Amino acid sequence: MNKYEVFQSKNETKDRIEEPMKAHEISTFRYTVKDFYDQPEGWKGELIDGIFYDMSSPTIVHQVISFLIASQLRSFVQENHEDCIVLPLPQDTQLNCDDYTIVEPDISVVCDKSKLRKHRVFGAPDFIAEILSPSTASHDRFLKLLKYMEAGVREYWIVDPATRTIMVYAKDVPIVPMTYTFDDEVPVSIWGGECKVGFAGIARELEMYALLQHPLATCETTSQML
């Protein structure tokens, strides 16, 4: 097994309804930040090392998890770390401060205000969380993991609704993640573990709406559930 295969998923279960992520085929040519902002209105995607990656809209499961994680982080910041800002939605992030990469993390925490621009983050956030989907799972586990660690992201969470697990990567030990479940309180290491995100409450809320049991429910199955 090579060092890249460590981060590949062997069991990817759907939590978004979408086509697989596609990288535009190019050779030596690289797209730039200008090309990123020249994309048609409504296009969703990322630019990584000069290559475009298409993305689709998140499902309700994805949005609920993202919102509840960000809410807990924001509550802690308001009471303890007012120098940090929680970005609860995908935000243009010029990760390497170069002209070839802009990513859209699901959740970011930035504690260096000099990195904040009007329309983007310029540089690596301190904390990033990504909620997996079928089209982005390998992308998030492999390519973005390497990019985030190389850029200086101090902590990276990969949240998998299908397996109800959270993998936590720290900058100091990027190859050996800590693994938690949706029964756990997950400590945020950038704040010395003082902040803990309770995933049991997140799971309860998802189960209340039967989202974990029926992630791809149709109109017919939904009517049977009511």
C-alpha cells in the first residue's frame, strides 16, 4: 500500500444525490483564480492546482450536520475565543495564497483576521470540517487532506454520515487520525480540547426526522413514513 492509498475509502455510501465528481481533463495547462471567477453563475466547484472539480448541491443530511457543528463552534467562540471567526457555509478559500487553488470547505474557523478578505479567505484556516458525500469522499479523504495539511491547516475533520464516524487529523500527526463516532463528544484540538462538539445530539436530531435511516427517501417512501 502506498502513502496515498491510506486515505482512500473502501466503502462509500450515498448521502447526496448527485453524479460523481469530475475533474476537467487537461495536460500542462492550468486554470487560474480568474478562470474560477469567470465560471457561469450557479456553477459549484473548486479549483485545485489549476484543475476544476465540479460539485453538486448538498442534501438535507449534509446541511443539518454542518449547521449543528458550526453552531456549537460558534457558541464556544462567542464565549471564549472572540479573535476567531466561524464560517458555517462554504467560503472561497485561496488556500495556498497562489493563483491556482480555491477550495470551498463546508465549515472553517479562522483565527488570524489578516486572512479575511471581503469575498474570500486568503490563506489556510485554522480548522476545517468536511461532510462526506459519494462524489467527494475520496477527494476529501485524499486530495484535500494533503492540500490542507501542506497549506498549514491545524485541524481537519472528515465527517461521514454513512458510517457515523468523524476522523480528526492534526497538523502535527496528519497520517494518524483520531476516530470518533456519533455517540462521542469530539474535542477541538486548536483550542486545547476545551471545546467539544456533541455528536449524540446531532444524531438524535437526524433520527428525529428519519434522515439517517432514509437518506434517499422518495416521495412515495416519505408518504409512508408520515
